[in-house]
Amino acid sequence: MKHPLAHGWPDPLPVLARAEFTVDMLRNLCVVFEATVGDDPLTIELCDRGVWAVMPDGHRLFIGRSPGPRPLDA
């Protein structure tokens, strides 16, 4: 994997979403990728209580529970 900042982005890229993954969640995600057909992309949905993989046909598969939102520093 190449670092995206290595090719001409002078400023840091803004963070659009953040998720925490456990090893079990990553294993589940790998199983979902293996179950997809061809090179179709897989969409990940980050919800307040969980992470979901959305298959190209629209089916949603539960990847794992997220710890929920953390309070932000003031």
C-alpha cells in the first residue's frame, strides 16, 4: 500500500469517518469480501452501534458492534 500523501497532497486530508475494528470484525469483513462476486466494491456503513457491509445487491451484513460515540474533549 502506498501512502496517499506521497504524491502531491500538500495538506492533510480531512477525516470523513472513523471506525474501530477488532480482529473478529476484520475476519468477518474478509469473509464478506470472499463472498462477493467478482471485483464489485463493498460499501461499509458506520452506525452508532455497529459496522455493516453492504453487498453490491443491497444486502446488509453485520460486521461487528462498535463501542459507540465517545465524548469529545471540550
